[in-house]
Amino acid sequence: MSTPKAIGVIELSSIGVGYQIEDEMLKAARVELLIARTICSGKYIIILGGSVSDVETAIRTGITAGGEAVIDHLVIPNVHPAIFPALGQSVALGADETGALGIVETFSGTSIIAAADAAAKAARVTLFRIHVAMALGGKGFCLMTGTVADVRAGVTVAADEARRRGLLVSEVVIPRPSRELFSDYL
């Protein structure tokens, strides 16, 4: 499948229901399964990509089938293409591509995807990691780099998105980070 135009996320309180609706969602629309797994505090998350209409159909199916097990959900049409490699943790930075470091942390995996998309669309930043709820007590965080001004702008917009959802934990900008903070990505 080519780079998806939309991304959809559904976060559930039940692992069993998660598997059940994952199957129903995949049968309901032509979508690409990006992530489907258990996450901290006994939850299950499903992240799909595809055309806007297919992702909307799949998420609607999941919401209907998931009932009270649905904690949060999201569809982002015209998602920024930087979301996919950062989500897949496949971004490698060149030594000359590191600048200021921005970190946004949220209380849920779903909200960090919305925050990261907002940052990528609003500022000239390089998203290099989106960590969704695994080994974090269900929280999420994203990392971005660029000029100090761009990182501040990206972090501000991302934090505003998370705050609007009532799920912001922290927003941090480190203007001159040590090289070791980027060592896993160089």
C-alpha cells in the first residue's frame, strides 16, 4: 500500500474486545494495520492507515463494535507523512540533522499521534520518534528536532492539541542538547 492519506486510532480498555474489533475493522474497509497490540495498564490499541473514507469506515466500525470498551479514538485525514516513519521508529538522523530537542508527553497513545501531527504541520521540525503507550503506563511521547524557533513552535502546537484533549503531561524544549540524547537515532 502507498503512504496512507489518513490515520485512525482506537484505544480500548479490553484486550479481548480489542482483538475482536480489530478483526471487524480489517474486514470492514481496505486499511493497512500499522500497530495492534496490548499496551500498558491492560489496554489495547489499534492504529490503521489508508484512504480517508476507508479509515473513517474502519474506526466507525470499531467504535460501534467496541461499545463501552472504547476509551479514545481519532481519525486524522490528510495526516502528515512524517507520522508513519516516526511511529515505526524508523527515522535515522544524520549528524548534521540534530538541533534543539522537543518532547511532548501525553496521558494516552491516541493523543500523542494527534499532537505529533499538529507539530509536523505547524513547524519545520523533524519528527523522529512517536512512542505509543508501551512501557509508559499508557502514556505517549514524541521527539522532534530542528532550529530552536521551529522546535518551540512545534512543541507549543503539539502541547496545545494535547491540552485541548485534556491529556497533556509535559512539554519540553532543550535548545542545545548533548549529542548523547540523539545517540539511538544517529
